[in-house]
Amino acid sequence: MVLATASYFVISHFLLQSVRVAGRSMVPTLFDSRHYLLNRWIYHVRPPRHSDIVVLRDPGDNGLSVKRIIATPGDSIYLKDGSIYVNGCKLNEPYLTPGTPTFTNSKYRDQLILCGKDQFFVLGDNRLNSIDSRAYGPVPRRNILGPIIW
């Protein structure tokens, strides 16, 4: 019994963990109330990458959120007229519903954001219904728990 409990603890806290998505911020990629697996160990082997869908500690409310990494440390993000440019190149986002705009979360039409050391810019795939880095800025690496795997 002790070995089983210890094994469960190690697996669920350091290897794989079941997570339930709450909300619609990742539609059409992930859906509300569905369960997915969180890979808790992979970022000990490699850093988070562009387009990874990750579970993170939300800087706004300290709860857990699921978002997509759009930019990594050292990247520049420019939001202009509903489009995203990363390091000067328009971002190709085949995972979004065609025509989905990405507007700033400020009174300004355009916005330039720079990711510092150990910072990541994250967005929900449901851009019109997501509180993300447009609201709270780039996320520190320590807030990212790991990527979602299906």
C-alpha cells in the first residue's frame, strides 16, 4: 500500500498528471470539461517551445490555465490590426479558425511586447474569449508546469 501511494505521488507530481480544462479559452483546439494529460517532466529535458500548449500558473489569479506559447525568451511580439508578428514575421496559426483576429487588450490599436530572460508570451486559441499575456504580460518560466499531451 505504501509503495502504491508513493508511486502515485511520484507519477502524478513529476511525470504525468490528468488535467481538466475549465472554460473555452482554447477552443477549437481543446474543449471545456475534457480531460488531457500534463507532461510534468519534459521541460527538465528541453525548454518550452513555440506552439506548445501548456498548463501554467496564471499570474492574474494564481489559478491554473491552459494556453499556447506564442513567443519565447528574447522574442518580440507585435500586435497590429488583428495580426501577430513574432520577430517581424507574421505568425502562421493553422490551429485557429480561419479569420480569427488577435487584438490588443489595451486602448491602443497596436502593441509591442518584448519577452525578457525566462519569459514566455502565451495566448488562448479562442482569442475573443481568453485572458492571457495580452492582459497580464509575458509569463515567467517558473509559472509553466508543462505541456498538454493528448
